[in-house]
Amino acid sequence: GGHGAFRHAKTEIRIACRKHHRNPTGGEDSLGEEIANLSNFDSSDQRISTLYRLFTHRGKLHPERLRTKLFEEYGLKLSVSQMEEALNRVLRDRKVSVVNDMFAPEEDIPSHVFASLWQRLMLGAVCRRAMKDGGPFVQEDPIELVEYCENHVDRVFMSEEQLLFRAPLRIPGLERLRRRTNFARWVRTTAASADRMLRIGVKFFLHPIAVSDAITAARVGMTKIDRYNHQYFMSLEVYALSQDCLHSTDDDTNFGSEPPQVCSNVSKSDIFIVATGNPNEQFRNWLLTVISKRSEASADPLNFFPNDAKAGAQVLDSVYSDLEAGGRPREYAADFLLYTIIDRSVKEVTPICLA
């Protein structure tokens, strides 16, 4: 069941890579190899369920078996005390009583605790891999975290390291309000490299095929919608007319002057969107948006518009303005915020057609 599905997913990823990511000489390029290895860092709900059955028996964790897998597949050589500290840190973050002995037969490891443990171990593995390749283990570009409910909205900018390792991932100072109402959360980032997308995929328990699509969209563009269990994935092209052009066309003082050239004032962005949450609940309370600038020029002869982050930022900024103004998106979870972004992206095309 679980093992067979996982092997099928790995095969599907590698076939897709061989088909779509070859260099002119016929061999797989570095990106194809990168995507083909994504399944090794799979932290999706389905994969973790399989691992939980593999490394536990009646709720008891087999630490030696887990340590062996971490060393053989990821090069992580952890001592028993380091494994205990990783587990106890997860328990502290979840406000669960800390165990003293990882091997104690009376200690049960719930599946949600194991999921957080595996997530933390995989984050360590992908960061270690980046440093081993000679690069930084995180990207410097800041990440924006937005929290909102019907009566409140707030946002904060943080580093990628804080996003990955802060637990729980919350904005400080809202604890009293959280006791009375449910918050939805929105993570915004731009210029996500393949390595950053891999780390974000581990952080948010994303399916490796979805991470593969995000990397492909950042490279060559993609319009696609998918659903994996409780998660919605979408990649779309967004077009927007620059605000300067909109103001100039509305200005009556420019009557009789040459109208601005529309083509040079239209920008295009690729946005990757994920709506996710607890798989045991029927709604999604997390939204992740990644604006990317294509790393490869398009071969489409009808592609007249420059590709950058402006169009995507214009759409997302207008959606955030609605949140600040107390608009309808505040009343719903991340599902409706996803719909709002799609709806706003469509509306941005109207002034381009009328220009």
C-alpha cells in the first residue's frame, strides 16, 4: 500500500524529469537531477504515515532503525542523545511532556509528534546538503508571514531560518486573541531557488511532485492545478498593467498627448500557490504563495511581455489591502484567500484589454 504508492511517486518524478529536463546533448541536466532527488526528502502526509508504521510498533519508536536510515540515506550521523534532544524539542514546541528516555518502553510517540520529528530531521538534512555543496543553507531574501481572523490582521517579516525552525510559527503578541478565535496564515515569498523550494516543501509537508512543479514553474513557467489529499496546488501566469500607466490614462490633463504604449507597461509573473492545513480537518488554514521570475527565456513568439515579480506583487498586495480593510477574505480560511487571488488575477487582465 504505502510503500507501493511511494515507489510509484518516485518513478513518476524520474520519468517526468527524463522527459522534460534534458540538455541539448541528450543527458539530464542538473535541474532534472535535482527534481529526481526530491522524493528522497518527501515529507508529505502519505509518506510520513508509511514511515510511522516502519519506525514504530504499537506507538513505540525504534530509534536505532531510524538512526540507521538517516545515516545511510542522508548522511546524518546522530547519537542517541542528539536524537533524544530532537524529539524532546519537538515535544516542547507542541507543549507535550518531555520524555527522559527515548528507549523507555512505556513512552508512546503519537503520529503527529513523529511527523514533526521527521520534518525537523529532514530540514537538517536539506540544510546540511546545501552547505556540503558549498552554498548557504538558507536564502537571504525575507519572507512575509500574515495572520488574520475576522477581527484582526497582522504581518511580520522574517528570515528563512526563522520560517523553517521557529515553532510554533506564529506572530508574537496575539496569544490572547488566538484563545478566542481561529487564525488563518499566509506565507509570501519571492525569488525562491530550487533549494529554497525544497526546504519549504519539507516545512509545509508538501508532496514532492508539487515541489517539482514549483521548480519547473520558476524555470520555464507552468499553468496547472492539482490536489494531493487535503492540499490544493496551483501554478498560474499573472498579467498586470503598471500603476503608472493606469494613472496616466486616467489623467485628463494628458488630453491630446500620445497615449502610453501598452505592451511596454504590461508585466507578467508566475505564481505558485498552496492551500494546506491539518489533514484531519476539513478546511485549510495555511496559504503559501511564491512569486518567481523565470530563469529561462520563453521560446513563445507571442510572448511580448517582460517576466518579473511586479505583476504578482501587484495582485498579492491588492489582496492584502482587502485583508487590512476588513474585506470578505477575513471571514474565511485559506481556501477563500486562494479563490480571491485567482479572482484578482483575472480582474487584472481587464484594464490591459481596455487600454
